[in-house]
Amino acid sequence: MDFQDKNVLIIGSGRTGTGIAKVLKKLGANVLVNDGGEESKLEIYLKQLRELGIEYVIGHHPSYLLDNKPDFIIKNPGIPLDTPFLQECISRNIPVFTDIEFVNSINSAPVIAITGTNGKTSTTSFVGHMFKEAGRKTAVGGNIGFSLAEQVYQKDLELIVAEVSSFQLECTKRFRPKISLITNFSPDHLDRHKTYDEYINQKKKIFLNQTFEDFAILNHEDSVCKKIAKECKAQVYWFDTKNKVEQGVYVKEGNIFWCKDNIDEVICSSNILKVPGNHNLQNIASGIIIGKIMGLTNNQIVEAVLSFVGVEHRLEYVDTIQGVKYYNDSKATNTDSTLKALDSFEKKVIVLLGGYDKGEDFAKLASYVMTKAKKAIVFGATGDKIRKSLDDAKYTSYHQAKTFEEAVKLSKELSRENDIILLSPACASWDEFDNFEERGKAFKELIYK
């Protein structure tokens, strides 16, 4: 696509919007950035825009921005399509899409796109790590890391590994990755998508434009993945940690196997993983499929498995203080992710639960806490809701704190030597923090106070 002299309106600054604005400016477009946030909180990005002479309007979304009818609009994935301003854009027939559609239009390297409810960040990080260790020129980004648009524009790349969310997929029309991967499904972001079916519909857009020349990797243990596989036109590979698959990767008797054309070969022992839990075994297994499809040797794959130590805020071991181990799983922003975290420990833990309510039912979480948690501390906007679910489950070993800081302090007071304190909130962070990273960093600071 030729962007020379095109009028482009970017809704939402931040890392993603600012990165796209920079690239569009270099491509000769007329760029205007609009953000409804507070100017003081956006200064780090606004300074970059000023340095390039990019105009911006901050604090509100005035309709006059549409008077000259932009050629298209690129919106921040976090902004819902049903906001009045975006609805007005749509009513005026102005095309609206997100960052990955833009990146798709300026990129020529093969794209590996990874989505799913849980595990997509860890899987994306492992896949990126695997190719970089193998010496491939690889950009890693999308829903994590640095601006993907800037990386794609600046580098002569062999591969792009992108984590993509349902919010990003929502506005895609031509997005077609060479390899798509769906880690799993469980109800999430129902405050945005309204129904589980609609959430699934957005996620499966990751493979809807693929053809038989492409590859789709799906979770053989996930019932939704099995159901939607029939809609996929790409070559389908499966991963499973419990049962054999006809094509893909599976785990049997402590070994990870690759299977294709009825030939099975051992890649490595599952015991060499540095990251704990069956969910991480699934992440690594799915990533190995990508490595095999893209021609990596078994030695290159094994070296990557051995050297991958996980991702910050994803079941991250922080420290042992006075005999108490602290784990930061702030990325656990839904119940399913917290269930997987609880499953990763052999002994009962003290778990911190709470945050912003995305519309989830906490009944299943409460039943898990019954058997997996020595104590539970609930906090934040969902504190009352989680407490009620624990009451309904007849679980009494819980305490409630008003704020996140109070919850961390209380967990320390209640702990004893050899205990494990696990931050795995099962909720978004937006009641007290801008994002889960900020919450995780706060946890890692508060445990020392």
C-alpha cells in the first residue's frame, strides 16, 4: 500500500500508536494522533511526536477531526469499536483497523502470529527466543514488547513473531500470517465482547485468511480448538501433553515427540524445561512445532528449550525472604490462568486474588482455592465478588484487603517459614494500575518493605 500523502488519523498514542505514527511519517503520510487521556500521563509519547512534527489532539475525541475525512483510521486495540467517536467514523464509511493490519501492509517477511486466552505471551517469547538463538533475524512484538511497526520498518527481517489479542484481531480484514497458533480458549474479556461465542469469533480471525500454503497450530486438549479446526483452510498441526497426535507434537512417558507422515521422533525430555507447570509444557510443545515447520534442527530447538527461563510477570520467581518464596504471576488476568498457576505448585500457597472485574464468574476459582490454597487474600474492585464465591464454596481461610498494597502486606504478616506467596490475581489490574506489568513491579517492590 502506498501511504504517500494519505491522511491518517491514529486513535490512541502510547507505544503502539506512537510507533505507527513515526513509521507513517517516514512513509510520507499526513498523520494526526488523537488520545482521550491526560496530557501529563502521555508526555513520554507526545515528546516523540513533537520531535517529528506530528500533530496531536489530547484529552477528547472531537468530531471535527473527521471533517477532512481521513483515508483511514488506525485505533489502539484497547479502544472498543462501540465508542461514540469510532461509531461516527464507521457511519462515515472511514476504514478502521488496528496495528497488525498496518504492519501486515508494510511487511514482506513471514509472520508467525500467536493468540489464545492464556500462554500467548510466554509462547511468543519462547518462539522469538528460539529463532534468535538460531541466528535468524527476528522481530518480536505485537501485544508485547517494542513497537512492531518500528521493528518491521527499520530492519531487514527473516521472521516476525507477533502476539495478537482478540482486540487486535477485531478489525482485521486482510491479515494472513504464514503460521497461526492458538494456545487455548476460556471465557475472557466478556466486558468487551459480551459473549463467549463472540470472543471465539474474534480469536479465530487469526487463521480465516490462511490457505493450504499456510500452517495453523491448535491445542488438541482444547474442545474449542477442535471445534473450530473445521473452519481452517491451512495445514493443521496439533500439540497435546497427554495423548498422541497424528501431526504435530505430543508428550509421552516424559519425552516430547514430533510426529509427521506417521514418523515419530524424540525431540527432548520434558524434564529439561526451566519453566514449571503443564501449561508451560504446552507452550513449549506448540513452539517446537513452529521450529520444525520453519526448518530448525532438533539441536537448535533443544538449545532454545534449555536456555529459556520464562517471562517477567508470568509465574516469575522473585525471591526467598525469611524462608518465604515469592512468585509474581501478575499476567494472570483471568481465572483460567490462575488455575494453571495454582496447579504448578505441589504444596498449598498463599494466593492474592483481585483487581478489575472483566465480568468473570469466580465459582470454579473458588473450588480450586479450596484444595490449592493455604490462605487466600482478596482485594480491589473484585474483592467482594471473589469473597462471595469463596463463601459459597465454604472456604473460610481467606482475608480481605481494600488495596493491593494492603493485600501484599497482609500476605507477609500471615506467612510462615517455607510458605509460598503467589500473586496470581485472576483479574485485570485497571482498578489500581495502568497494566499488569505495573502491578507486578509493585509486588516485587512491596515484598521488601
